[in-house]
Amino acid sequence: MIRKVKPQIRTAGFDDGTFSFSSKLERDKTILIGVVMKGSQEVVGVLSRWITVDGTDVTEEMIDAISSSRFKDLRVILLKGITYAGFNVVNLEKLHRETGLPVVVVVRKRPDLGAMEAALRKHFPDAEERLRLLKKAPPLVEVIPEKLYFQAVGVDEKTAAEIIRATTRTGLNPEPLRLAHMIASAVMTGESRRE
């Protein structure tokens, strides 16, 4: 349990790489990068795994990345959304339960759940299970009106907002997520991209 959010709180922020359907590797897999930081200033390390595009392995890969890493003093997992590599949906409760860490999901805009549901029902035989994970996620909380939202599991909303503030330095997203995005896009395309 987090009683007080310190400026140097240790977090792991995850984002995935871009993918296309132009080559076999990119069609099947994309990179998942986790950046481990102290607050918003110091990078402590980087984690990586490959995840399946539109698969169901992202939760297990995140759990494995964290539990098998040498970073044993993590306090929070930061996620850039709840879906990775297309519709590879994170099971937030399982991620929290199996790592013992709170999970804070940060998004820049409200997802269109209706459009997501329609796409899932059209293209996925296991649409009901993916929808169940999406609907089971906590409600979005607005941090900056119409610009930044979060969902939190294992930590209260006030503390989650403090974690976001403590880990943000440039722009709106927490630094571990911003850097994970840059590294993942560089791995997949040859250069980093801004958000």
C-alpha cells in the first residue's frame, strides 16, 4: 500500500511498438517496452518482451517482465491504455494481483467503447472475453479536463493522481510512458516518434 507518494517513487511504465501488416514479424508480434524510473528524472532500467498482435498474451508478458526482473523495489505499474498490439487486452486485476503492485492506466482521450465493441464482435471469436476485461476496468477519472484520464487498480484515485504528477516532467504523460513509447517506436521503425 502506498501511504505517501515520494518524488522518487519507482515505477515501470509500459507501451508497445507500432506494427503493420507489411512483413511476417510485424504482423505477428510487436515489442512491449517497460521503462523503470525513479520519479520523473532517473531511468533505472528497461524491460522488453514480444507480444502478439491482437493476441491474449500481454498480461502474462507484463507479469513475467516484472516478476523476473532485478527491479524488486517497484511501487507502481503505469500503462498507456488497456489495449496493446491492437486488441491484446490487459487483465488489470490479474496484473495487480500477481505482481502485488497497483496499476494506473493513463490515457489522453476517452476510448470509444461502442466502436471497440463493434470491432471486437466483428473480428474476434473470443470477443466476449475481451469485452469482459474492458468492461471490468475501473471507470475513467479526469485529471486534466478533456486531455488526460486515468483508471486505477489497487490504489485510490487521489494517490493515483499524485503518482501521475510525480512521474510527469514533459508534456501530459508520465515520463516512464513517454520514454517507453519512444523506445518501442524506435525498435519497430528505426527511430523514435513523438506522441
